Amino acid sequence: MEWILLVMALCKVVLPYPTVDVPLNSPPLVKVQPRHVHLALGESPNSLSVTWSTVNKTGESIALLYVDGKEKQFKGAAKQFVDGGEKHLSQWIHKVVLSNLKSSHTYRYRVGSHLGWSDVFEMRTLPSGENWSPRLALFGDMGNENAVSLPLIQREVGEGVYDAIIHVGDMAYDMAEKNGVRGDIFMDQIEPIASMVPYMTCPGNHEWHYNFSNYKARFNMPGDNTNMFFSFDIGPVHFVSISTEFYYFLNYGLKPVIAQYTWLEKDLASVDRSKHPWIVMFGHRPMYCTNNDRDDCTKFETRTRTGLPLINMWGLEQLLMDYGVDLAVWAHEHSYERLLPTFNRTVVPSPDMLQPYSDPSAPVHITTGSAGCREKHDDFGPSHPDWSAFRSTDYGYTRLQVANATHIRVQQVSAEKDGEVIDDIWLVQHNHGPFKFNIVNNEL
């Protein structure tokens, strides 16, 4: 027995447990580990922003980019976010801008600090200029529960199918629930997508808590500055992200409605259609729908379309006509619906009546809010207005493929049918610019 004790004592001396050199008074490693890593387009064409979260303050926000066998370091900053729930849980949101990136280039990167680093992720930058063919996935109303479309989208992003993602509002259901923990889980869920391609967003009604504080803190969009409206260019397309929620949460004030309207008109007027012939606008609540849930879009005068009740001011539909917005993408309704070219609840005829999407004279509206959430489907009503061309309650998402300056392909993918395309159109426009339909005389 004595020799056994002697051997054990010697082992303790010559084989000590390994140690980690952690700075004194540092918080536990698990609290400083990066999580929720996601990308967004930067404000300059050759840049991206990467955002992540840590529970504790780390003192630094660093992104390490690996290219051609070398490591390049970018530094940013972090802000503390305190959830408005009863526990007032806090976390630190880090943002770093990756600048002067090579176009059409695959990079490996990781984020963090000297206290802890993320996994190594891979991303591919967009081609330069306007003369290329972007591919995007668009959807809204994807929750933490019942996210039926998410596995298909994750797989396609991994296969390199998309250049960017657009989430048209309503996330997690809801990000503020459980003192923000549901939002944390949702950010984990989208990390396999959002760490690889830019994940562009707009707010929905389920982000309303504490004046949209979770949304504003977690997503950093180019030029947004927490206003919740911004625009960006991808190839030949000028994308515009708006907040429809200003029109419904007037308890937060009228000023955002006016500010967004003023900004939107200026932004649309500034688009150089010779460089960016296509304009695609997205926001959460649709101007039109045929669902049976009595939402605002089921009524004759939708707020975002005709303006605020009684005063009928700051409606957006006329701006879409005046500046020739080609495609308007919405969500909110847990279904998919495609409209014919429509203005003021009237189908606007195209030059060839048999090809309504060839040189249309009004915007085409798409509602894609069926990605999957705990509220399940929204059914359609019995009436079927002539402006509604196709509708489906299948869980799914939308593919947008921009072929060139004159052709865009829009497809709806059914997640219930294992990725089957259930709707497929080509939107063709040779005459980009203002639409000149006269609703009074029903004339072009």
C-alpha cells in the first residue's frame, strides 16, 4: 500500500493538470464566447459588416480574415444591449466592418477577442459592378418553432445557391419573449445561413416590443442607424427596405412615418436606372391580400397603400408608381400570393394581355410569409379578386434570380413538397422608369 501512495504522490508532481492562461479577474470563458454571428452588406460596395454577441464585455471586437495563407485583422466596437423584460438581461453586440474586400472571393474568418474566438466560417463576396446575375432567397414570418423552411434554406446556402438572404420581418416569434432568450435561440438558428451570406432584414409587427429594441440591437443594416429603413444595391438591382410598422404602432410617434416617406421619395428619385434598372422594395405588411383573417390588407384602404386613416397622408402606393418600382415583396400573411400588375385595386393591362408580366405598367406584388412559425398557416377567403393571380398556403420561401437588366425570375418553393417549385414567372421590363397609368380614365 505504501508504494502505491508513493507512486500517486510522484504522479501529482510530474504530471500536473494542464492549465489555461486566463487574465486575472476575467469573466468565465463561456460568457465571452462569440455567438449569433451574422453578415450584412456594408455601406461601400467592397465591404461587409459582421455582427455577433457575447454575454459579458470583452473589451475588444476583432474579426480575423484568412486569405492567401495570411491573417488580416479588423477591429470594431461593441454596445451593451439590455432587454426590456423583467429580468433586464444584458449582452454585448459587436460590429466590425470588413473593408477593401476582393470581389467574387472566398474568405475564411472568425470573430471574437483575446478571451475567446468563434468557429472559423466561410463566406464569398459578391461580384463587382452591376453586370452580373444575383440570386436571393426571400421570406418572412420564420419563427423559432415550426421553422419548416429553414433546413432547406440552410442546405441551399451551403451549396452556394444564394448571394444574399432577405428576411421580410417577423423573427423568432418573438425575439423579446422569455427576456430575449427566444431571440438568442433564433440567432443561433440562422447562424449557419447568416454567417455565410448577407442576411438583410426589415422589421415586422412581432418585433414591436420596447420600440423594436431587440431588432435594432441585433441587426446592423447599411445606412440604417436604427431608423429601420435603408437601401442597398446588388448587381443591377436597387433594393429598398422599409418599415410598414410605423403606420400601425403610432404610439411610438408620427415622426417615423414622415421621416421614412420623405427619405423614400428622395431615395427612389436618386436611382440611376442606367446602372440599376430594377427597383425591388420590401416591407412586412402587404398592401394587398385575399386572406380571411381581417388583417389590414384585406380591407379596401390599407394604411401603407393609401395613408393613415382619416387624413390619407403618406401612403406609399403612388410613390411606387411615380418611380417605377418593379417588384414589391411583403410577408405578414402566412401564405404565398402573387398579384398581377396592380394599382389602386385595379389590374393594369400590359401591352400583351396574354403576357401580363412582360413590360408591365404597374408594380408586381408578392407576399411570401409562409417560412413557418408557431402560428401555422393563414387561409384564404372565398373571394378571389381578379388582381390575385396565384396563391398557396404551403410552407415555403421565394427565390429571386436576376438574369439581366430586363429579366427577373421569381419562383416559390414549397417546403412541404420537399423543395418543389410551385410558382414560376419571368418578370420582363424593357422600359424601366415611372409608370404612367391613369386610374381615373383607366388609360396608359
